[in-house]
Amino acid sequence: MFYREAGDFKTSYVDDGQTFPIRFDRYRYYAVLVVAFAVVPFVINDYWVNSIFLPFLIYAIAAIGLNILTGYCGQVSLGTGGFMAVGAYACYKFMTGVDIWIGGEQYALPPINIFFSVILAGIVTAFVGMLFGLPSLRIKGFYLAVATLAAQFFLVWLFNKWEWSFNYSASGQINAPERGVFGVAVTGPNTHAWAAYLFCLVFLTILAIMARNLTRGSMGRKWMAIRDMDIAAEIIGVNPLRAKLSAFAVSSFYIGIAGALFFAVYLGAAEVGEAFGISKSFLVLFMVIVGGLGSVFGSFAGAAFLVLLPVLLKNVLVSGLGWPTDLAAHLEIMIVGGLIVTFLILEPHGLAQLWRVIKEKLRLWPFPH
């Protein structure tokens, strides 16, 4: 009774094919967007942005990208951290000016606006993802996971050794210069909390709507056909080459944008081994699994769960109980790992399935059936 669908009639195929065909869903998401864009920027501070909002927004983009590949297309990937590194280093080069060689002469292209630098970083990562996605045409399952894991280690090694990628810096670290949009700084030490938050929120909103429509369209149906049974999908006319490589390209595009935002807006400076190591790949994978495979909402839920839970535990153990920071950090890892295992045993389909069950209950409450 709380989740109302009665009287919500459709009179055309266009109405029935909306991104959110149920009126209650549309109003709910409109309300969330109004609060996110018009209320939150005026009440947040630096702590809330750096501890909760920015990690959630950026990890949600990465989780959506990985969910497209793993949840919708069924291609297991353990190279998320490496692809985020590609996006970060590509964004850095576009922000500082790419130097190229033509006819033996070196030319430096001018720096590109931060908004377009992030998009171009996603495009570069999409090409790299397609390259490492080629083995998926011959192998799958555990062997594909090992191949993407090899991509993770190779990309981290590459950005450690390739001096051109970090502009020949002696430390091997990349630092984001101050850049802005419409005169408002979104990177660098003078960035306001609300500006960084809105910049990432715009990307997340656009990419989430794109993912929702892609997964509901013909491309998404091809991905799901490959996921369910690739041989049967090929028999009915789905081209496995195009389907798998398109999934790798779209997924890597999202992950590359997440990596660019993670470096430029959130960290400000990064070293590839520390910022984009194998732990980053597993963290995003856990977000997808906990949130729910094959669900855009599940990507949001998983990102929120694994961002908010460590912050909550830290505040309770350190600030509330006065425990030493190192002991709280070790116990935090144990608690998070135990909760993930327990959650997967009790609800293997993730938080998205719990939300679907709650909606079914709300449709009938207070009636028993």
C-alpha cells in the first residue's frame, strides 16, 4: 500500500518504455536528485565530502562499470584497479598537456579543460579495456579472471616504469594541478567541498542514467544473453565478438572516469602502486557482489555499504570507545570481511534483492496476501 502502482496506466509504448515506468519510482528519484543537487551542497563540510560523499560517488561509478561487465555480461574481471590507473594517468596527461613526436620533433599540446580531460581519460581506458578484453573471446570463467588479474599487475608495473606517463618526475608521483569549471576550482588545494561534490555528482548522474538505458536496451539484452549462455546467444544471432568487446569498452569507460575523478578530485596526488593496487580491484568487486550482480541500484547500494561501514566502525571504535587507531583498523578489516561473508551466505543476490523483497512487501501491506 505504501508502494503504490494502482491507477498507474500506460497509454503508449513510449510511456511503458520509460526509464522508470512506475510513477512512484519517478517521483522518488526526482526527490533524491533534488536533495542531492539543491540541499546537500549547502550543508556539507570538508569532512563529510572527503570521508563519505566523494568516495561514495566515485566508487559508485566504478561499481556500475564493473557491474556492466560482470553482472550483465558475465565476464569476470580482477583488473579494475589497473583500469582506474589508466584513467588517472590519462587524465593527468590531458590536464598537464600531452607531448607528442611528429617527424622527430616534439610538440606539447595545450592543457585540456578538466571536464573534457576526465571524459577523454574514460575513452582512453575504453580502448585499453577492449585490448585486454580480447582473451574473453577464447577463455572464460576462472581463466578470464586470471587474464584480467595479469592486466592489473602489468598496468601497475607499466605506470611505475614508464617515465613519460608521470612527466619524468623524480618521485614517480602524479599531482593534479588546479583546474576549474566556469571559474570554480574543482581540483587543487583551493577547491571547495561543494564544488568537488557537485563535479563528481554530475558525472555519476549522467553515467547512471546512461547505464540504466544501456542495460534495458538491445545492447543490454545481448550482454545478458552472453551471460546466460553464450553458445545459445550466438545461435540466435548475437555476435559474441561485438557483445563482449562492447561490454569491456563500456565498463572500462566508466572505470576510467572513476579513476580520473579518484586521482584529480579526491586524492589530488597518487602513486600507482598505493592508489591503484590489487586491493582496489577487490574492493570494487566486493561492492558489486554485496550490492547485487546485474543491478544498477545494487552498484549504489554496494558502494554505500563499503564506504559507510568502515567510517561508522572507526567512529564507534576510536571516537566512541577510545580504542587505539591501529587496533581499530585491524578489527575494522575483520568485521567488514565477516559481514561480507555473512551477508553473502544469507542473501547471495545482494542488497538489490533485499530492496526488491521490501517493495513486494510494501505493495501488499497491511494485507497478508
